[in-house]
Amino acid sequence: MKTITVRDLQKKIKPCLDEAQVDRLVITRRGKPAAVLIGVEGEDWETVILQTDPTFWRMVQARRRQPTIPIEELKARLKRKR
């Protein structure tokens, strides 16, 4: 993961965007991390929005904490409902 200052980012935006397509780019301000630039070329809008939506990820985390059942049990339940 490379780092770049805000000032250098302003001067070299195109190369930084190209670099971000390959690896994350940490942007620093006054020597401290301020942001991360992540390339999304080739992704569709829905994917980009979901990947960056904190509400979506909270929902995923909550679901992962819930108990699960084996696939065979799920299939059996679905058959009974027919």
C-alpha cells in the first residue's frame, strides 16, 4: 500500500487514480493518514455503492451473527411448505 500527501495528490491526480486501480493509496495530511483512495474501474454503480455503505455492512454483520442451519434442513423445510 503506497502513501501520498494531499499536496502531491493535487499535482498528480491522474497517476494516483491509475495506481489506485492496482492497490490502495493512503492519502496523508500533515503526516497522518486522512483518506484511502480505492480504484473502482470496471465495477458497476450498485457494487460500488454497496461496498461503501456502512448500513449495508452493519446488516451483513448482524446476519452473520444469527444462527444458521444445514442446507439439507433448509431443503426439507422448503419441501414441507409446498
